[in-house]
Amino acid sequence: MEFLLVLCVLVLAYVVFEYRLRKPDQIILRETGKGLAIRTGYLFPRHFSLPVSRTAHSFTQVIDASARGNIEIRVRLAVTVAPSLKDLGTLMRVGGWKTDAVARAAKELEMVLLGAVKGSTEQQELHEIGSDRLRNHLVQHLSASTQAHGLEIVSLTVASVDPANPQIAEAMRQREQARILEQAEILSQEARIAAAKARLKADEEIASLEHTLELRRIELKRAQAEKESALAAERAAHEARLRKLQLDVDKEELRLLKDHPELLLLTPQAARLAEASQSLKNARTVVSLSPSEMPQGNDLIGVLHGLLQGALETVRKKKST
């Protein structure tokens, strides 16, 4: 019993001493006859395994290169890499059987980046070197290099590309500032031209609408004048017909008065004359129907009554005959 108890204690001590708990961000590597393999269990023997962090490794790099014409420039890169699960054997050959194999492989990758940057900038003019263009070149160049180092590129950023000479850098900034100001001025002029064209077009449309409105007004005035002319002609024709009717009536009255002179006493003129004689005390009214008949006296009403009865008797005699 004591031997078994000691054996259990030794086995437990060995397990505690040898085995470790795998962290979620670790890759546990072990060596097999065919190469490297990944342990998937939560416990692993530390002397027969290698825990490698699978988190991304970031680093910055400042590279002194030169553009065409031997103009020195300074390039700042920000790179993030991670271990490639497909190329773990390559990662171990480059970084060694170490827990910091990713960082060691990233150091080797820095040399590759240095050569790629210098090879790209030496073939270009200073004003042609740009962050986007340089990044695209590095991404294409590193696609095979990362596999050769057992890494994969998570991100690659060209932070800046500046001339090493401050005077050249200042001259480039002034040139860029002038270019931006020139573009701003061109855009401002284009905006003013567009506004002027829009205003001119609006003025033309307004003038066209006003011209159309004026033509419409002229047409309405012409139509109104035609209607007024037609109405005036109709009114003149109506007045002419009324005058003709009045003339016919006057002719008929004259004919009747010519045939019957005694009807003159019934005319409005004789009535007004009678009213005037009544309003004047000393007025004398003389009504003469013929040179031989001249009534005298101030009683005009009696005279008119007698004349009217004589006219009626004459009319009766003519009817009886």
C-alpha cells in the first residue's frame, strides 16, 4: 500500500510538473515522423510540445531608401503578421523551435521589406512615389515571401514617404499646396461658370416666358378689340334700325297730320302750350287752324273743347259718307 501511494504521488507530481493547460490563443505543436502536428487537447506535455501564440504580431519599420537621382527618402511601414497554419514547418525553420517564433520570423521579414522598398523606390522619380502605389508593390512582392517565412500578412500600411532632406520636403509640401490651391481655384471657377450658365439659362427662360405672355396679352387685346368692334357695329346697326323705325313713325305721323290737321291739337306741343297758358294769368294763347278761323277770348280750354268736338264731327261725317 505504501508503495502504491508513493507511486500515485510520483505520477501526480509528474503530471503536475510535465503537463500544462492550453490557452485559447495558443497553438500546441508536436513533432511526428511526418513532420509537425497540432495538439487539439486541453492538456499537453511541455517537454514534448511547443506552444506558439496565434495572436497577430505587429511591428513598425523605418526604411531609409533613395529615389531616382539618389535622392534620399524615409519610408515608415506598419505591418501586422500572424502564423500561417498551412506553413507551420516553414515557420519553425525560420523562427526556430521557440515560443517567439512569430516575432523571429517577422524580424526576417523586415529584411525582405527593406529590399522590396529600396528596389521599388530606386526605379521611380520622387514625385511618383506614393503610399498607395508603394503598398500595392509590397503586397505583390510579399505574397511569396510570407509563405517562405510561415507567416500571413494581416495588414500592411505605408504610413509616410518623406524626403530625408528637410528643404526638399518643404519644397514638395509647397508644390502640393500650390497644386491643391490650383485645383480649388479651378473648381471655384467651374462652379462660377456653372452658376453663370444656370443664371443665363434662367434669364433666357424668363425672357421667353415674358415674350410668350406678351404675345398672349396682344392676342387677348386683339380678340377684345374685335369683340368690341363687333359689338359697336351691332350697336350701330341697332341704332340705325331704331332710327329707321322712328323715321317711319314720324312719316306716318306727318301723313296723318297732313290728312287730318285737326289732330294737331292732340300733339304734346299743344298740351304743353295749354299748360303754359294756365300757369300764366295774363298770357294769351292763339291757336289758328286756318286763316279764316280765329277764336278769341281767354278761355283756351273751351276753345280746345270746341275744336275737338268739331274734329270728331268731321270724322263722323267722313265715316258716314
